[in-house]
Amino acid sequence: MPQSIDYQKQMTEVVYINLPGPTEPNPGMSGGELLHGFLAELYMGAKPEVKEIINDLCMKWNVFYRKTGAQ
């Protein structure tokens, strides 16, 4: 008798982007640091309509922006 439910366990990762991020790329930065700076600047400089799209994509991919320190 076939099963009525097809179950697949999926592992998910959560990514936190700390704000504010690096403001300028430096020669010694790792790929992760460059990506962090890019994503932080993209979020901080976005218009409200664009920020809504960014937030929708972030929810889909488990990416969360986290504000740290004084801005």
C-alpha cells in the first residue's frame, strides 16, 4: 500500500546581516565580508518600494537584517 504523505526533511540555514555593514571594500576582505557589505548597503540605501522587494526575498531565503550599535 503506497504512503499517502511524501515527507522530506530539509535543512535550512538562517543568515543574519548586521547593520551597519562595511562602507568600502578593502583589498584583504573575504568573500563573505564583501557580500555582507553589499547586502547591507543595498538594504540601507533602498527606497521603500525596493526595500519591500528585498524583504520579500529575504524571507524566502532566511536572510534577516539585524541592527547593531548606533547608526
